Amino acid sequence: NSRMVASKKAKKAMESINSRLALVMKSGKFTIGYRSTLKSIRQGKSKLIIIANNTPALRKSEIEYYCMLAKVGVHHYSGNNIDLGTACGKYFRVGCLCITDPGDSDI
């Protein structure tokens, strides 16, 4: 039964991050994609990076390293790149995205 509770908690966390993401998409500024994410980290514009769970390990560690240098938070999204794209309200896959301005969201 405790596994059920854990999955319920994960689902709730997923829903909350998804609703916040939707709010960022509406009211904030963001860049989608690996290259533009690295670009905005280098420029020091990024507030939070979100990485899908099926992003290749090398790419993931490179982004994490950049974020560590720039002191930017990294969130490992619990779904794959298809789920992340859907959460962003896009009809394509999103491997990583960078939030430069959260807008009305408290993300």
C-alpha cells in the first residue's frame, strides 16, 4: 500500500509541476531545446532548467555541469521527452527547457 501512496504523491508532484509549467508557457519566458538552453545558461539568463528523464546521459551531465558553474537549479522531470512536450503544450518532444522568466508562476 505504501507504494500506492508514493505513486500518488509522485502523480501529485507531477501535476503541480505540469500546472506551473503551463503557467510559465502562458505568462513567462522560456527557451526549448538543448542548444538554446546552453546558450541562455552561458548568458546568465536562466532561472531553472528542466530535463526529461530520457535525455542522453552525456547531454544531461553537460547541462548539469553548466548549471553548477552558473549556479542554476536543475529539475529532473519525471516523464520522458514526449511527456515534457505535452506538459509544455507543444505537439513535439522536448528534451530540455530553460525558464528565463517564470512570469506569474511560482516555479
